[in-house]
Amino acid sequence: MAGSPHDKPDWLEVGLTLGTSVFLWIHLIKQHNEDVSEYKRRNGLE
């Protein structure tokens, strides 16, 4: 391997990592919003 491994990023790996992060954040936010709605419904706040 010539030079630093950071000279040329592995774009497939970069894409997969970013895609996974974005997916997890969207999933977490969606789940959180559902949990908040359920909490409000159960406690008669909505």
C-alpha cells in the first residue's frame, strides 16, 4: 500500500457508513416521536 490510507477514501465504505448513520438517526427520531405521542395519549395530554 503506497502512501497514507487517507489519501484516497474507500467511497463504498464511506457511503455505507454515512447511510447507516442517517438511517439510524431517522429511525431513532421517528421512534422517539411515536413514544412521545403514546406517552401524551396515555396521560391524557393530547
